[in-house]
Amino acid sequence: MIDDLDLGFDESDRSGDKGKHRRSYVRKRKGESSGGRGKTALALLMAFVLLGVIGGGAFYGFDRVQSYFVTPDYDGAGTGEVTVEIKQGALIADMADALQVAGVVKSSKAFIEAAEENARSKNIQPGTYKVRKQMSAEQAIVMLLDLKNKVVTGLTIPEGTTAKGIYKLLSKQTKIPVKEFEAAAKDPKGLGVPDWWLKRTDGKPMKKSVEGFLFPDTYEIPPKATAESILSMMVDNFLTVTGEMKFADRVREERGGISPYEALIVASLAQAEAGNKDDLGKVARVAYNRVYKPFPCQCLEMDVTVNYYFESIGQEGKRSKDMTPAELDNPKNPYNRKLTGMIPTPINNPGKQALEGAMDPPEGKWHYFVAIDEEGHSEFAETYEQHQKNEAKAREAGII
């Protein structure tokens, strides 16, 4: 374009006809302008594209830089509903990750910072919660602290309930078939029972059973729980409680070589036989005296073991006075009350007080006991003659 412009002026100078060549130059410029407008439009378009790329890059870069200084977080209380599980022992960082994955908070960092600013965040309990999606971390903390948002399927397992009884209660509450609980229970170690618990020192063979390890308590069952996860939770509770009591250590040190498992069996016997919590330790002492100390048959002679056998074979239990001699002394019953030594397994799942009674029973040489009042209190005797007198007292009170 510069060459053309120069040429135009040269021609004008040579001809001397400035008007003519000026008009020719003007026409030439007009012709150029029609093509120039297209080039100009293209140039402008490219300029806008370039600015857009630069602008987008600048925005992206700004967003990246901003994220280093401003923690990504949603505003407000969120929308919809979603359930999030806060697991037992979860740290704030674990909670933050779970909430971010569920789409509740925008970033785990936002939740951690909100928790640091809220001293009550340390009170967040394990469990399953109903929260909302895309809510601020601050609001998420508030919802997790409000127990109204906790999904609770509470079930109380009474002390002294047998494993079979527990499976029925759990099945009714969760709609999980009893067979699934029975299948899971076949592997106590898989449920968390340590190897060292499943040992005896009395020379009797060890029978694989979860009976005794399903600690009676009130449990919050998560919505997606399985038979295995529920039973594992109960076993874990048992281990926690007995660990805090130092049950195993004290039994080994104080019960004369009896294994913790055998003491657990004794706790279950006390739970079944004692009509009153005040007598749990005394009943445990009777069991120890009958099996591990000199006693005519070196056997328990407790009818509750017969009822446990009835349940194991699908029969209804009976009151002692309704049992026949054949039922009481059935040689095919591995829980026969005349069986020498300690029975194969616990006969129920004892509570903490029964465990304490078996761990630290009161001193005494009792071999017999009988309930004497409606409150379930028992009289204890060292000799059979004294026991007969106690039985007479119980008959007078209409107890037996």
C-alpha cells in the first residue's frame, strides 16, 4: 500500500495534470477501500478473539490465584437432601472428605476451617445424618450438631439375651433375615473376636461361638448396615467395655488360672440365674466353687443350661419344676447340668454388672442358692442341709 501511494504521487508530478491524476488516485483509493474493509473486519475479529483468549486466560488465572487466598465454599443453607455417614472415630478431616464427596460442602478445607471456628464441632457424634447439598461449611457444622438431623434406628438388647434372641430382635428391626445373622455369626474371628479370647485352660475343647461377645446395649443401626457389620459393632462394644474393665487381665491374675473365656461363661450363668443384680457376684462364686473347687459332682447343676440347650434345638424353654428327670439329665445334651466341669460356651450375652461379678466375686464357700422373695433375692448356703432350710423358706413365701 505504501508503494502504491508513492507511485500515485510520482505520476502526478510527471504529468503536470494534477487534477486528472488526483482523480485517478482517488478512484484507485476507492477501489482499494472495498477490499480493505474486509481486511479490517477480519483484523478486528482476530483482535476480539485474541482479547477473548487473553481475557479468558486472565480470568482462569485469577480464579486459580484466588483459590489460594479464598477457600472455596458454598453460600447459604443448600438445597435438597442427602445422607452422610460420620464413622466411629472419624477426625474432622475425615468428616470433611465425606461431606465433599457427597456434594454437601464445596471443599474439605472450608469444612475444616469452619470446624476450627466453632468450638462445638468436637461434639459431632458418629452416625448417619440428613443434610443438604451445596451448603456452606458453617451451615453443615450446625446441621451435624443438631441431633434432630441424625438418622436413628435405635434398638436395645437386654442383658442376658441369647445370640438367637438377638438375631430375632435385629431382624425385626432391620428386616435383615435371621439366616444372615446366623451365617455371619459362624465366624467369630471375622466379627472381630481376638484369638486369645477363644482359649480355655480347663482342657475342654473350644467350641466356635459368638455367644457372650454380643454386648447388650442400645445401638444406633445405620440405614445400610449388614448382618456382619451390626454383629461386628456389638463385638467391638464388648471388647471396649471389657478392655476398660481390664476384665481379661484381672481374671488371669485373680481367678487362679481360669481363662477369660471361662469367666465369661460364668458371667452368663450369673446373668441367667441371679434374680437380682445384688446377687450376681455371689452366683458367680457358686459356679466357681462347684466346678473349680472340691464339690461332689464337680458340675454346675443349674437348670438354665438345660433351657439353653432347648433353645439351641428349637424347643421352648421350661420352668425348672416342669422339667422331667430325662430332660434335666439328658446325656446327649452338651449343656447337661450334670456335665463334669464348665459348659462349652456362654449361655447368653451378659451385661457389665454380671461381668464384674464374674471378674471379682465376693469371697464365700457357697455351693447352693435359691430365690426367697418376689424381688428375686436369693439365700446362699455352703451345705445341702442349709440349702434345704432355705428352700423351705422359699416355699413358705410361695416362690417355689
